[in-house]
Amino acid sequence: MAGSVALWLAAPGAAQAAWPSDQPIRIIVPQAAGGTNDTAARLVAVELGKALNQSVVVENRPGASGAIGMQAAVQSRPDGYTLAIASDTATILNAVRSDMPWQFKRDLTGVSMIADQPIVVAASARSPYKTLADLIAAAKEKPGAIAFGTSGLGTSQQVAGEWLAREAGVQLTHVPYKGGGQAITDLVGNQVPAAVLGLAPVIGQYRTGNVRILAVTSDKRKAEVPDVPTLRELGYQDIVLTQWVGLVAPKRTPPEIVQRLSDEVAKILAQPDIVKKLTESGLDARPMPAGQFDAFLGRTIDQWQHLITTLSLRLD
């Protein structure tokens, strides 16, 4: 058919029905509102709703480092009406916890990557830490007294923070939150003096002078924060990490629906205004077709397992 393509699926015991119908499509975000995943989800949801002429709603289901939201997605009908935001954190959960009731390779299928960003080491503007060297020096003077916030246990941010502490020979105390939005609120208020977070939830507060970004984990400096050095520049050669966010669906979602969604996300991420909005938020648009993204998910889990085992990191 030309124009709006009708996709069909057969629900057990039911007649075939067109997708999408007037039933809302929901995107589950397994973190609290205000963080990187939430930002990307809401941007895509608005544009996807326009493209499909359909209601697309974002549902935040935080808890257990994202495990609760992902479990809700896995338990949903594979009919194209429930999607979820996946991230590096979700693949870490699969890499380090064999007791997880859901597994990417078994229970989820990739739709498309959306964006990526570096992790940043930040300090409250109310703290005395103006450089990473200041933070490390204070941690050496008072082992365990300096806390750093992240968006949760078992996140790539925790990996970055624990890795940095190990390389610097200091002890930092990890304070996990239920999302980047909550962590940045306490960072601004200096309830936690430092944080290791994605660039997206930090950059706005950085621009207003409420926080200082001490370092980024990318291999090169970011154009949005050109004066901020990389950890490599500061002597931590091996610490290069990138956070990513993508869209997944429950396994057995009809492949034609997955492909349609993947195609629509690619079109969305090709729009100059969307690229600009992502960039202004600290994110880089990274569309990746469904098949490639699905393979990427499995490969990433293996990479996290190797890194965490090699570094003997404890993520609890």
C-alpha cells in the first residue's frame, strides 16, 4: 500500500487488527523523570506520535536500577503497543546479575539506538572542588568522606566512578539515586558534593553556573563543553566510556512492526531540529537499524562482563 502502511498481527484467539489502532503506544522509561533516558524518550515519543498519527505516552517506572521498568516491558504483550527505553545500565544488569528474571537475548528485541553521550565527573558549585585534582586530593586526605552521586546502582556511571577511584588510589562513597534528575537536584544543592552522570542532565545546570564539570569520559573533548578536559588528558588513559540510550520491544513483537518503528526513529533522528535539540541536551543522535542494534545489545553485555571482571569491580 502507498502512504500509511497497514501492518497486521494475529493475537491469540482474536481476529487480525490493524497496527497502530486507536490504542495508545507507551514507552516505558525505567528511570525517574528528568534524566538522560527520560529526555530522549520524550523527544522521540512526540515525533513518533506525529509520524504514526497516534498517541504515544511515556511512562516512568523507576526502581532497582531500571530492572522494574524492564520487567514491566518484558511482561507486556508483544503487540507493538509497549516499548521500553534501554540503556547501557540495562545491559550491565544482564552482565553482572545471573538472577535477573529478564534477559535481553531471550526477552527483548532491539528497535533502534537513539543517542549517546559521555559520562561526566561533576561537582557542586557550592563545593570547594574546582578541578578533578582538587576532588582527588580531598579524597586522599579523607578516605571515604567524599561522596559521588549517580543515577543508580550498577550503572555505567557507577562503573566510571569506581574505576576512577581505583586508578586514582582513593576511596569514594557511592550514593545511588533513582535517576539522573534526582541526582542533579542534590548535586546543585550540595547535598552530594560530586556526581558521575551523563552529560545530558548536567549540562543545563553547568550553563547556569550551578555545577562544575571537572572531566568527561569521551576520547575527545565535547564541543558543548570545550573547556572541560577528558580523563585521558588528566592521566587516566584507559577510562573511556560512552552512555547510550535506545528503544526496545518485547520479544515476539511482529518483525514488520519492529521494522516500521525502526524506520520511523531513523527519520526522526535525521531531522535537523531534532539533532539540534539532542545536541543542546548533551546527546548525539545515533540511529541504528533494528538488526544492528539487536546485535549491539548482545555484544555490549559481553563487553561489560569482561570489563567488570577484569577490574574486579563491585557494583552493589
